[in-house]
Amino acid sequence: MAIQLTYRRTNRLSMRIVKNGDVHVSAPVGMPKSEIEAFIIRHEDWILKARKKMAERQAQRAAFYNQLPLTTKAQKAEAAERLQAMIEPLVEKYARVMGVRPSAIRYRPMVSRWGVCNIRNRSICYSTYLLLLPDWCVEHVVVHELCHLLEPSHNARFHKLMDKYYPLWREAKRETRNHTS
């Protein structure tokens, strides 16, 4: 287990476990190393539990994404084709109602995001892994990205737009997280 120490302008020590299981510690500038080491030793039980929980979460996440193999060009193309057949009617439906039009729609095997909206060129990219989610969760992602054509940030206006165009978005977001976390 690696421990990474970072000194910051803060008043207290803090610690977190990152995806690979390493421990990241943030300490106030000037705090003696002996005090930091004592803090880490005091929290060894927490570190072990948190590392175990992180490993379980990562294994669950890997199992989810491994349901859809996207290692070959043919697999990626077939998945993109299936997703396109699913998403295009939703984009048509909501784009017309919302009064927006994306300039382009692409599909890529992204694991860190379900969709990305490029505000500058008004293009949207959807993760081919959306195929693993229930249809209503996919619909939520489509509306979410189209809303970004009206409001780039996740502010109150954005949430009002989501409430207006897809009132079940909070439940869909929760369900989506349940599949991957």
C-alpha cells in the first residue's frame, strides 16, 4: 500500500482511499511528519476497511462493464449500431420538444461518463455501455445531454430543465448509479 502525502493550506489532516487502493493524506503546511504518521497509525483499521470496500466496488464495476465486451473493432461497431438504433428516436423526440439540435452524435466505449456534450460544436457523444442500462435510464442520459445544449452547467436552471423534460431523472440517476457503483 502506497501512501501519498500532500501539504495544503488546511486546518486539519484528512485521508482518502483512491481507486487503486493507495492512501492519500492531506496535511496542513508545516505539520510535523511524526504527527502525520501517528494519525495514519491511529486510523489503520479505517484504512483496511476502506481499501476492502474500494476493492469490492472496483470488482463490481469491472463485472458490470465486462458484460459487454468491446475489445475488437467489430464488437465496438456492433454495439454502436445497436445503441444508435436506441438513441436516435429518443434524440428526435426530445430535440423537437426542447427546440435543440445536436450537430453530431457519436458513440464510444466510455467508462467514466455516460455522455458528453461539447457545447462549442454542439456535438454529443454517448457511451456504448449505455446498452447495459434499463431503457428509462438511457432516456435520462439522452435528455441530460440535450439539456446541456440549453444550459452548459449543472446549475438550478439545468435541474429545472431536467424536471420539465424528464421528471423521473433523479430516480433514473439513482438507478444508474446502483448498476455501476
